[in-house]
Amino acid sequence: MVVDPMNLNQVILAEGNKQMNSINQIKSKNSYRNPKILAEIAIFTALSTVLSIFTIWHMPQGGSVTLVSMLPLLLLAQYRGPKIGIFAGVVYGFVQLAILPEVFYPTQVLLDYPLAFGCIGLAGFFRNKPIIGAIVAVTGRFIMHLISGAIFFAEYAPIGVSPWIYSSIYNGSYLFVELVLICFGLTVLQSGRILKTHIWR
């Protein structure tokens, strides 16, 4: 059998390019297969989980003001971008579901946990504007809880009060305080040279 050396070289080059592309994808800073990214997601999720244990006050039907538990994930989103940020937020949502489950309906669980906390990753769209990123992220989480509260917890609304109004007041009361604390924390961190260099550059 006659082997065409030119064709063989092309096959070898193509295979080599394929392997290089695969390696580059693994090393890409936004690749889920990057061990460094996975380690960062695990670390920042753990930090947020620890901070969530320190509760300033807890609402009667779920929700609480914590010691800026969303802040680590906000920083991760602003550093790595929205894709990684949203993924980490969803992971954190499932962790919260395991630690403090408030389970009534499948759709309610989806709204109150993975979707609500996944919204934290929206801060990644505002890398150079951390305060705006925090506002957008918390607003996204508020919308998820608002929908869940109005649909699945309407019975708790006082007589004559729209479930949507009740849900907005209920969820807005603790999330607004949480947002204020987060913005204060971001303001303090903005003065740090390391964060300015690696995140808000």
C-alpha cells in the first residue's frame, strides 16, 4: 500500500491542532473544565455559605438578612464573568436548599433557590461598576422571590391586599437591607489595591 506523505502530514497537523484546541479550552479562564475555576467556585460558594449562617434576622415565611452572604459570589461573578457567576449562584442555591429547605411546590423550589441565587451572577455583566452589578443581582433575586411569594404564598397576604403587593413588601424588606450591607462592603473593598487590580480594572 502506498502512503501519501503529504496527506499523512495534514492528518498529523490536524490532530495536533485538535489537541491544542482542547488544551486551550481547558486552560480558558471561563471553562468549567478548568480545575482552577472549579476550585474558585467551591471556595466562594463555601464562603457565602458560611456567611449565610450569621443571620441578622430571619423572616417568618423564609428569607433573612445575613452577613453579606452574597458578596463572595458577587466578587466571583465580577472577576470571572456572568457565565461562571450564574453557575456558581445556582450551585449555591442548591446548597441553601440542602441546608435550609423551604419546600412546598417544585416550581417554588426552582424560583426560590437555583433561579433566585443564580441571579447573583448577573453582576458579572457590570465588572467595572460593582455597585450597579450588586443592584442588578439583588433585583434579579427579588423578582424570583416576588413571583414565588405572589403565586405560592398568597394565603399569607392580609385580607384586601394583593398578593403581589404583599410579596413585594415582604421580600423587599429584607433584600433591601441586604443590598445596603453589600454596597457598604463593596465600597470598603473598592479601596483595596488587590481587588482594584484583579476585578475592577
